[in-house]
Amino acid sequence: MSSIILASGSKTRQAMLRQAGLEFQVEVSHVDEDQVKASALEHKATALSLAETLAELKAQQVSMRYPDSIVLGCDQTLDCQGQLFDKPKDLANAHGHLMAFSGKTHSLWSSVVAVRGGQRLWHFNDEARLTVRPLSQEYITWYLEQTGESILSSVGAYQLEGLGAQLFSKIDGNYFTILGLPLLAVLDFLRNQGAIPK
């Protein structure tokens, strides 16, 4: 069986794979995401194409160091009415994100690309559409006080597996996709590769 490497420092993604019974290494890539995003925005890239590009760059970079392993690169992007949002830099920025999402539906794209020996083996993209209920300034302030800086690891400044569930009036999409990794598709791919038991 090929060894599996997750090219992501995301604790949520790591937890998902561990809870699904996978044995894997974590090797964080050092892709300059800000530079890639700036270039993509200049070329009017979509949220989907940006997520897939970043996921592949991360996987390719780690694959150069571990050519015999299956490397999974992941990324997630958020589009709200044509505007791309990054992970919030601080709690004030997170407050701005949530105000921008209030009363609106946004798209959350999760992309995963698998690479072995520098060759792209597989990729999968999935979209979730989330409708945020109208939020008051007071509620957002309270919410951020409760969650603290842990919220900064989420592109949408929410964590659906916790208090973030209270932000939404409607969700269309896969739970794992929203957490940042389309897990069922990943497991199916790894089974087909013989990397995990069928």
C-alpha cells in the first residue's frame, strides 16, 4: 500500500482523516498562497479554480520530497456575491466577514488534489451553499467572544461543528465539504488506489 501524506496543517482535516481510521503523515507545504491569490485575482479566476490551483500546488510541492507517497493537497475558497473572502486576519476582520455574509447565501468550495511522483492522479471539487441568517452587530460580537481566535482558521469565520451552526438559516451541501475536505470522495479514491482496505 502507498503511504498517504496530507499536505495541510488544518487540524480539522487531520481529525477527519484520523476519525475515519486512516494512517497518514502531515507535511505542510510552503506555497505562497498570497502571491498565488493575487495572481489569480488579476486573471479573474473563479473561487473554484483558485481552490483547485492551490490544492494542486500544495500537493505537488510536498510530492517532490516524498515521490512514492500519495499526497493530498487541499484548499477551500469562499465566494459571496462575486467577492472572494480569505481567512480572517484577526477578530475585527472576522466581524467584517460575518457582517458581509449576514442575510445572504454564499458558496464554499472545497478542492482536493492527489499527486504521486509529481503526477496528478485525481482531483475532486465540491460546492456547499450556506445561507447566513440576519445577524446583529451585538450577536456577532457575542459570537466572536465565545469562539475566540480559533475562528481565524476558518475561511468563513465559522465552525459548523460548534457554535457556528447558529449562524445559518439554510445549508445545501455536504458536511465534510464545509469542514474543508470532501471526505467520502477521498476515501473512495484511496480505496481504488489500494491505499486503504476495500
